[in-house]
Amino acid sequence: MNRQTETKAVKKALKVLGCENASVKHGTGTSWGWVKIYLDIPHGPGCTCVIHEDAPRETCDECKRLFRETRERIEAAVIKATGRNRYQSEQILVSLGFIE
């Protein structure tokens, strides 16, 4: 599968998951074979995250769970859409952030 076809397949799979606003890119140079997905997600419904003025945010357990589950669902969808094998699946970068 070439990179353009792979990108389209990944975007289609992410749309089925409800991740329409995800950005899908491929690596360059030494990361040429990598698929990179960038997505901002909302906090969980029971969010109790604490944002400090002068320190990093303390992410609550609800948002940590949501973050982990979303990343796992995206990785599984990308593997299925692209047909990547076990070795190639290690070349999938899912970068999630929270919408503030």
C-alpha cells in the first residue's frame, strides 16, 4: 500500500470511530515508514483534572482511562485499515491532547 492510499484508509477508519478532526501524516527521513495521528479529545464526563498556574496539569483517573482507551482504539483501527504486521504496528504514533 502506498503512502497516499494508506493515509486515505486511515482517515476513513478514523472517521468511522468519530475522529473526523484527526490529522494523519507520514514520517520523513528516518521515520519514513511511520504513520502519525494527531487528535485533540474532550475531557471525560467525570473529569477532576487540576490545572496549576505554575506547574503541569494533574490528569485525573477518568481522563487517563479515556486517553488510554482512545489511543488503543485508534491503533487497532489503523492496523486493521492498513494491514500492517506486528513489526510495522510499532511504527504508529498516536499523539493525543485534551481540549481545554
